[in-house]
Amino acid sequence: MARVPVILAALLWVACVGVLRPSSGPEGLRAVAERTPDPTRRASIHLAARAEDARLRGDLEAARVRAEQALRLDGRNPYAYLVLAEVLAETGDREAALRAVLEAEAGFRVEGVTARHWCERAVRLREDLE
């Protein structure tokens, strides 16, 4: 029974990473946004980039607000879910963080995101939260 979470985590990781091409390194969100053809998605990813910047500065409230704005604009943006999950984890809301990171992982799998870095970040965070 204790093996089920480990097996589930491994399957999710394989599913997440399996659809990805190897990348030469982490791709910034602004670069992801610039190659996104849909203007609404592009704007949402730019907001997620601003949320990431705020999180890295330690301004978790601004990061949360920007990530939520990104999700209101595009409720399927896995980058915004990941940044929100990281903010929620840092503020101690583990249950909400876990829900958000699961949304991020699902979004990365569905879209076939080519940036392995982002998917791996989501997997590591989920593993920390479980």
C-alpha cells in the first residue's frame, strides 16, 4: 500500500516528462510567452512571469495576485498554476499548493510543453507537498 504513492508519482513524472523534448536549459516565461501565438495565452504567461519575478523578490502577496490574474485571463495556464503553487507552499497553504501544482502538471501534460524545466519543477514541488 505504501508503494502506491511512489508508483503514482513515478507514473505522473513519466507522463509529464515523456511528452517533452530535451531542452538546453530553463526557458524563461517571457520567452515562452513570445513564442505563444494566442494573444490571451501570451498575456496570461506574461502575468505569470511577473508573478514569478515578485515571488523571487520575496513579495509573495504580489506574486499571488499576479498568478491569480493570469489564471483569470487563462484558466488553463500551467505556468501560472505552478507559480501560484510555489507561493501557496511558501505561505504554508499546503493543500491549496498541492491542488495548484496538480493543475500545473495536468496542463503541462495536455499541452505537451517542450520546457522540461517547468515540468520538473512541478514534479519536485508536488513530491515535497505529498
